[in-house]
Amino acid sequence: MHAKTDSEVTSLAASSPTRSPRRHVYYVQSPSRDSHDGEKTATSFHSTPVLSPMASPRHSQSSVGHHSRDSSSSRFSGALKKVANNDGGKGGRRKSEKTWKEFTVIEEEGGLLEDEEEGKGFRRRLYFLGFILAFVALFSFFALILWGASRSRRPQITMKSITFESFIIQAGTDASLVPTDMATLNSTVKLTFRNTGTFFGVHATSTPFDLTYNQLTLASGNMNKFYQSRNGQRTLNVVVSGNKIPLYGGGPSLTNSPGKTNSSVPVPLSLSFMMRSRAYVLGQLVKPKFYTRVRCSVAMDQTKLNTPVSLKKSCQYY
């Protein structure tokens, strides 16, 4: 073996290939956040190969290392920003959830207030309806009491007398020109009307006063309407008359008997009418009505004209 010179060594070094050492790969791990669920964090790896300093020549080691550090720091800062952004989004969601919960609570409170107002309105309407019903019930009860008290205060009618002024029978014809006897009768009926009511007045009227003979009406008269105050009394005079009433064969029984001079047979007559009274106790609400039928039997004596005939014991009231 011979010694090699420096030039040979240099040439050998330049001509021989340089063995590449094994490269080591490093990975930088950066956390990432799943943007869909907003709560769970998934870990992802950004596999960025970083060359080992031993895998590159010395003149490029510093540049590669500097580039690796810059890349790592940029990725780490990006990851931090992303995490910060994700944390900000989580905080915003929490804030929005808190605001939504507060809005829900306010809305529920508003609904409760509305329900409470509706309940108060319904109770007020119910109280008002109950007051109206109670008032109607009390008023009806009071009106019923007044009606019952007024029914026992019937007006009192007392027949006093009847006076026959004239009675004439003459021949004539009726409306169909049939010859018959015609009767003309004039009389006056006297009676008293007394209102026994202590707290109400009455309005009184009557049906026609009919004076009949065997179901044949000889005279008729009407009483004027009047008002009688409480505990009041008045005397009434009703004119009952008939002018040229056809007798149709009943005339002979009403005249003197043949052969008897200055003698007369009393003629049995009947006087009937109905007295109607109405009291306004409580306006138009309580207005009891009273009906009194009167029937009197009287004998007309043609020799005692213009003489009052008492009716005190000759009448019936029902």
C-alpha cells in the first residue's frame, strides 16, 4: 500500500457519492373544532413533514429549521385563533341560549299575566251576572209580595137603589117594519165604589148595565171610566134607559090587566153588570185585576115612578 496524497484524497471525495442518511419526519398536531355540533371537539392531525436537521446538508440546515419553525408557529397560531373563534362561538351560543331562555321566561310570564287578566275579566262578568240574577230574584220576590198583598184588597161595590122615571108602551114597527108594541124605559141606578187598597189606586170600568125582562133587554146604560185613589170612595149614578124597544108579544103582560081600573101588576126585572178594576201597584209590572159580577132582582111598580127602590137586599155579588 502506498500513501495517498492530498490531491488524491480530494479527488476521491469529489468522485465518490455521498450516502444519504435516513430522514426523520415530525408531525405538528393542532386541535380543530367541529363546526356542526358546536359542543364536541374532535382532534385532527395536520401532517406536515418537517425534515430533520441531520437529513440535510449543513448549509441548508438553518434555513430548513427556520422554515419548519415558521410553519409550526403559523399552524399553532392558526389553531389558537380557530380555538378562540370556536370558544367565541360557544360563548355566543351560550349568550343566545341565555337570551332565548330569558325571552321564554318573559313570554311565559306575559302569558300568565294575560291568563290572569282573562280570569279576572271572566270573574267580573260572572259577578255581574250573579248580581243581575240576584237583583231579578229579589225584585221578583218583592213584586210577588206586593201582588199577593194587593189581591186581598178587592174594591167594594154596594148597590143603593134604582129609580124608574118613566115607562111607556106604544104601538110601532121594528127595523124590518114588523108591527109590534114598543117600550120606552128610563131609570137611574145608584151605587157606591170603595177602594180598600192602602198603597195603590185603581182604574174602574164596567160592562153595560142591562135591565131585562124574561131575557128581553128593555134598557141598557154605560158607566164612565174613573180612577179611585187609595182608601177612597165615591157614589155613582148610572143612567139605564131604552127607547122604543120591540116587545114582540110581551106587551100585554106589562100593561094593566083588563077590567081592572087604576091597578097595576109589578113587573119583575133583572139588573146585571160586571165591574172591572185594575190597580197599578208597581207600574206595569204589578197590576192586579179585580172582577165583580152584580145581579139584582127588582120589581117595577108603575104606580111608584120616580121613587127610589132599595137594592141593598136584592143583589148578589160574585
